[in-house]
Amino acid sequence: MLFLFSITWGTVSGWWVPACLLLGLLYAWLLYRQPVNLSNKFRYWLFVARAIVVTFIALILLSPLVKSVSYNPQKPLVLVLQDNSESIKMFPAPSSKGIEQVVNDLSGLKKELGNDYDVREFHFNKELADSLTQNFNGKQTDIAKALQQLNDRFINQNIGALVLATDGLYNQGADPQYEAKNFKTAIYTVALGDTIAKRDLLIGNINYNKTAFLGNDFEIEVLAEAYQGNGENMHLSVTEDGRQVAEQNIPVNSNDFHKVVPVKLTADKKGARKFTISIAPVKNELSVQNNTEAIYVDVLDTKEKVLLLYDAPHPDISVIRQSIENNKNYEVKASLLSDLTAVKPGDYSLVILYQLSASGNSIVPNLLKAKLPVWYIAGAQTDLTAFNNQQKLIHISSGKQEMQEVFPQLTGDFTDFTLSDSSRNKIAAFPPLLAPYGSYTSAPGGGTLLKQRIGNVETSYPLLAFGDEGGERIGVLTGEGLWRWQLAEYQAFGNHHALEELFGQGVQYLTANANRQKFIVYPAKHVFDEGENVILNAELYNDALELINTPDVKIDLKNEAGKSYSFLFTRNNQSYQLDAGTLPVGEYNYSALTKIGDKAFNASGQLTVKPLNLESRQSAANHQLLNTIAKNSGGVMVKPSAINQLADLIRKNENIKTVVYEDKHYSDIIDVKWVFVLILALLSAEWFLRKREGEV
């Protein structure tokens, strides 16, 4: 590192330097002009010291700036990124060096490039990690995310080259070609794996409704896939509790076969029903782990009815109705408050009160006596006094009838239900709603899903919250203009999935205990992926149907082999939640137990932890992708046998060079410590010499 400094005068003229020097000489001459008891030698040295001291003190009084410049050379970074997913070892290229040797060769790049380059090593599967590895145990591959994390880590640094060793197969994230364009450097790809697909039959995907009604037929769609299986006869079967309920034979007519197979099933039993879809294995098949999938369907007696009450027509009414009725489990009755006499509240599982005015609120107290879950939605027509009195979850203090635009801001600590990442990203980009102007406070026991962002200011004011009052769940939305959300989502994505999921999850949460069960236990989902944390929730109600969590709740999960896992639920707000961590692959039956006084309560169910076999679904390496990434970046794709050529390719690349960064820094001369030390040293030396000669 090279370091230089100079003095810059700013608004002060540089001609003051000779003046300061002249002042120093004049002061020293006046002090030492008369004969003293000192030799000429001492007098000259003391003269020089005093002149320098006075000159510097005069300069300090003028306050010039000291400019320091440092030059920091930065060697080019060479980033080595290695794919650590299972597919690398599962589908090696024929007649190629072992994958362990490939890793060793990649590790040797650091020595071959020498001290002129800064080589950093990483591996990835779903996430980026430091160093190279020979484990190859990653269950998922996200090349784009690894590139993004690497780019973010070394942003604004001198990245000379990126060496990417992978087979080009990814089953998570976006197309890595787009993320690779963010690297403003050459990418050298090492093409691993075999480009020839292996013989395999598998279930690619299953589309189905998670709910069905007792006695009705329902349909599932199975995506059946086959590779290198031309001429085979694929046998697809569906079983329930070990009993076959459907089967089909599907002829395979190509080596790259894909077909969506509709299967009709009957909901003949109430409750959560498990269906197992299987494809019979064939000879010389690569893997049979991906031949079986399990799904759970909730079979219900009747539809849940939702009552939507409003004072006056509004475009939001249609949006709410469409979003809820997208789930076939729900039926919405929208009614003006003036027509409430023809409605029987006891026929409904949930009441939604949309912008009730002062006149409309006079009818509500009789309605709320039915002890139903209520979802309040506030807006410009809302009588805030009655709104604050009817529920205690959110209180709005407003001195004037004005509205303001508020953007949705998702919170990270809401646990009552979960929205998908896709919906969360969409909601975060939604346009603003109109909320009453004022100050907002929320009850301690409530859970806030959305907060208000006013302009660029993130506030603690709740926009959408859920809670429990008197044993009944309530929801509160403090803004109107849902039609804007619906239009914006359709314009951007061509669907309303995020809005439908938001209302679907909200209504499901509010009506979850409509059957008045006092103890319910339910998993976050019925099918968990291998390596995913198993989450279960529990709710306990007392005789007054008030949500409590005083007693302990124990649960046992038992797999097919008879091994049992015991846990104790954690209290979460007014309910319970259990994070059982990762469990081995298999089918689990769970049984939970708790007590209120001497009365015991039990709840049971089942869940599945399925093997994560994404890495075995694609057996043919995608070297075309790697070649495109390398070519577009100015790099080269090489085979594993040519890794030792990478060092020469990088050295010959004229764009990869050491960069020198200039760093300028300005400071007042009074802040320069060595000036103070110099003045103090000269004055001390002068005093010491004069003292020694008896002049002090």
C-alpha cells in the first residue's frame, strides 16, 4: 500500500506559508539576537527549533487541510463454486475421472495460480457454504441462489473470474442464466455429469383439491413421466388405507414421456383421508423412490357458510366474495343490513362486517349475541366509536374523518397461519389501501399479520390482525380498497392467487373451531419433505369456549416401525405450537393428551415425512446451459479432465488484472498527531538545552 499526503488550503491563500515562516524567523531572531551565555552552535540550533515551532503554530491557526492519499492494490478474486448435490455422485459421466479427483483438481487451482490471485472456494446445494467438499449429499439444487449470494458477498470487489463446477441441473429457484448476467466477469464452467438420460418412471406432480364433501366424487390429476421407457406399460394405482380404489394402465410411446392422467375418486369417509399414488417399477429402472406419492384430502360433511354484511354497495364486496368462494369449502351470503331480518345468523360459521356506519351498527349487537367469529373491515363509512366498542383487538383514535393511503407491510412473527412465499412477495408489492387517519393500538394477545407503511415510513400500526375474544376468534382489517389489490395482482400475474390465499387462510383460521371441539391438534401440513421441520399446532378451550393454554400438552409421534417420539408443546400466545424438528422419512400417527382439572382430552391424527428425491428426477446433465453461461460471460466450458487448463486460461485473460483503489482523506492540520508531537519535542528540547546552560 502506497501512502502520500499534502496540504490543501481551501479558502485560505497559500501565500500565508511564507508569512508564517517569516513570522517564525522573526520571533526566533528577536529571542536570540542579543548575546547570551550560549555558544553560537547552541544559539543556531535553538533559533531553528523556535522558528519551526512558531511557523507550525501559525499554520495551525490558519487551519489548512491535510490531504492524505493511499493506494491499495487488490489482487483479482477467483471464485471456485462447486455443486454438492446428490445428482453429481448419482449420475457421473462414463469413462471420466472420479468426482473426488475433480474436487482435488479444483482445490489445486489455488496453488497453480500462485500469489498473483486471491482464490476463494465455496460449495452449494440449496444454500451457499464456504470451502470445497466431497460429501455430495445435497437434497436440492439452487444454482441461481448460490450465484446471487456469491455476488452479494463480493459486491464492488475485484472479481476476476468465477469457476462453476456443476452438472447444470437445478430443482429450486430461477434460471441461473439470468443471475449469471449480474456477474461482470468471465465464468468458466466445469461440465460434470452424464448427458444421457437414465431409464426411470416417476410421478412428476399431483394436482388436487385439499377438501372434498362426503359422498361426492372428486378428481386428482397425476403427472406421469417416463425416461428411456419407450414401449413400456406404466401401471398407475391409488390406494386408501391399503385398499386399492383406482388403477390405470398408461402406454409409454416415447423416451421423454409426460402425460397428465385424471383419476376419479370417491369421498366415502369423513375426516382427513390419505391416498397413496404409485407407479409399478419396471426392469432396470434408475430409482423407485420417486414412484410413490401420498396426499391428504379433508372430507367434510357440508360447506362452511360465511355471512357478509354491508351498509352500501362497494367494489370490495365482490372481491371478498370471489376470494373466499374460490375455496369450494366455503359459501358466501352477501346481504345489506336492511335485509338482515331475512337472515338467520345461526346458519353461518363466520360473519364479515364491512364498513358499518352509525345507523348500521344499531343492528349488530343482536347479531353478535349468536357468539360467532367476526371479521371487521373498516373504511371511510365506518363508525369508529362503535368499531372500537365492538372489538378490543384494534383501537383507532381519530379526531377527524380523513383517510390516508397505507401500504401492506408483512410481519415476521405472525404464527396463527402461514402464507406461501409467493403470496408474501406479491402482497408486499400491492398498492395502498385507504385507512382511517389516526393513532392505532393493538391488544397484547392479538397477532398482527400486516402492518401499515405510510409512504416510505414503516409504522407499528396494524393493518390486518387476528385474535380471540370470549372464546371466539376475530379478525380486523383497517383499510378499504381491496379491489385495487385484485386488479394489481391480475395485471402483474394474470391471477388472484395471493388475495385468494390471504382470505382463504383467514377464513379457515376464524372458522377452525366452528364445531366447538375443546381440544384440537393439527399439523401445519399433512406431508412434510425430508429435512423439513415438522410443525404442529394445538388449541384448548374451557367450558366457556375461551382459548387457554395453562395445562401442559404432551404428544407422541409413532412411525411404522413402532419407534415413538415424545414432545411437550410450547405455549404460543393463547394456544400451543410444537416444532418437532426434522424426523426420519415415514408415516407417523400422533396422539396428544392434556387435562383441564380431572377431565382428560385426547386428539389424534397422522402425517407423512416423504423422501426428498428431487435430485433423482433429472438424470441427464444440462451441459448446454453451462456452455451458454460461459459463452455469454466471455468464459469457457471445460470437461473435468481439462481442469488443469483453467489456470492458463485465467492468466491469459487480459481483463483479469490487479486493480489499485485510491482513497483520499481530508483532515484539519490540528488533528495530525505528528505535528503536535514535533512541536512538543522541539519545545522540550529547547527548554532542556536552555536549562542545562543556565538560561532558564
